[in-house]
Amino acid sequence: MPPPPPAVPAYAKLNLTLAVLGKRADGYHDLASIFQTISLHDSLRFGVTSDGVLDLAVSEPELQTPENLVLRAAALLRAQVGQPALGAHIELEKEIAVQGGLGGGSSNAALTLLALDQLWQTRVPMGQLEALAARLGSDVPFFLHGGTARIAGRGEKVVPLPDVKLLSFVLAKPAVRLSTAAIFGRVTPDHYGSTEDTDALERAIIAHAPLPLDRLSNSLEPIVFAAYPEVAAARDALQAAGAPLVRMSGSGPTLYAPFATREEAAEVYLRARSSGLAVRLCHSISGTEYWASILGPLLVDGD
Ligand code: C5P
């Protein structure tokens, strides 16, 4: 038996800012956001073949469907290069909560594009990969880059930013799943924000200055906190455990508390855990680490 293909990490993201700027004619919303990849990750293994078969085995059976973004990404890349004999047996081990606001499905899809392009040696230019990614979902193009980035449009416009100093996070996952479409469906002009917080964060990141944590914000929080009391309760519990600041990621419900040091994060994590909250400890993943940890396992001698 040949050894199994190496595991490749598909990292989650947090939204450090998320401003909804307005509704577009196509039904999507224009956004201004800063995305940050974090150490929480799913793992994928890609075994490539030339028998034209694409299949996927997922640790969570409910995700094992032909609509899974991993299979859709593989099929889209194969169609793009017009080589129907390309095949792949893909295994996906989930760690990132489904419908949690952490971009798990989008990350899986982008990693599939990057990994299969490497393993199939199809060498699709980044611009084309970005176009394929945008067809799969608004958040997918970001995960072709990882690290810290400014996001615009419906989410698909990505401007990579310099690496930020390592941040630690305590994540809290209220026991509710939220559909992105349903949360955006409740947005009214009252919820619209401006680009100010995103601009301020971007300026600090470019200047390598400490992050102005008071600028972290999310236009969707009032909608989720009002409609799902369990999310507001988890926020209160994380604050009660000592987190000075708690924000929601994406369309929720995952909450995060940022810390400059691992020690401060660990203290709050332990207190929150003993109060019965479902919490995880993680840290930021820079763009450099992102690429190294994805490409490292995929490169073979001679690449
Ligand atoms: O792009 P994606 O398929 O991830 O988006 C899911 C849904 O979330 C969209 O169909 C839309 O209803 C909503 N959405 C939005 N504005 C965005 C991104 C998503 O209204 N910028």
C-alpha cells in the first residue's frame, strides 16, 4: 500500500472588521472588511489519478454531498483546463464549525483549487484561479491568499496586507447554526456602516503599528444578537470570563476575543471553559505561514 497523501491545512478566518455598505442590484451587499486567517483548520488529503473520477470522503457525513464546495472546486478547475481524465480522491477532516462565520467551506474550496492545480500540474494563472474562486462563493478568493487582507465588493475583491504581529484569540461557538443568506436577508439600511473602521485598521497594519482594537466592528452583530439570545448570552459569558472585547465573525454565530499575548488569552480561555462555554484557543496565521504550510506538503522533489 502506498502511504496516504499528506494532510494539508485549510485555515479558518475571522473578520476583524465587517461593514455592510449597502445593497446591490444583484442582491448581494457591498462590504468593507479585514479578514485574518487563524490557526483553527480543517485537514484535506488529495490523492490524484488519471481515471476521471472525483470523489470526496468527509468526517461529517452530512457534508458528503455532490454540492460540497470541494467537489465543485475540483470540477470547475478540471473544466477550466479541459482535461476530463484528471481525477482526485479527496478526504476532508472537519474541525471548523459548519455555518459558524469562520469561512470553513470557502477555505476548503480555495485549498482544493490550489492543491489540485499543483498536483495536476495544470498551472492555471492566479487571475483565473481568483475568477473560479469567486464563482464558488464570495469568501473563496481570500483563501487563495490567506494572512491579513482588505476585502471589498461582495467579498471577492482581495488586497493582501502586510503580516500583523501575532494575535491570540479565544473563540466561543454558541450552539446555533446561521445561514449567511438568512442573516444578510435581515439587513436594512439602519445596519449600514462606513469604511472608517476598516480604513483605520488598514492604516495601522500598513504602518506596522499596534492594532486599534477599539476599531474592530461588525455591522451584522445587532441582527444576530437580537434574533439569537444564545449568541448574546455567549458574548456576555466571554466578557464575564475577563475578555475586554468580544466581536462576532462574519454572519456569526462564532464570537472571538482578541489578545496581544497567549498568556492573557489562555487565562480567559480557562475561565470561560470552566464556566461551561464551548471555547477554543487559537492564533493568527500570517500570509507567509499560510503559503508555507499549504505548499510545503504538496511540493515533491523536482518541483
Ligand atoms: O457568496 P456566498 O454564496 O457565500 O453568499 C451566500 C449568500 O449570502 C448570498 O446568496 C447572499 O444572500 C448573501 N450575501 C450578501 N452579500 C455578500 C455576501 C453574501 O448578501 N457580500
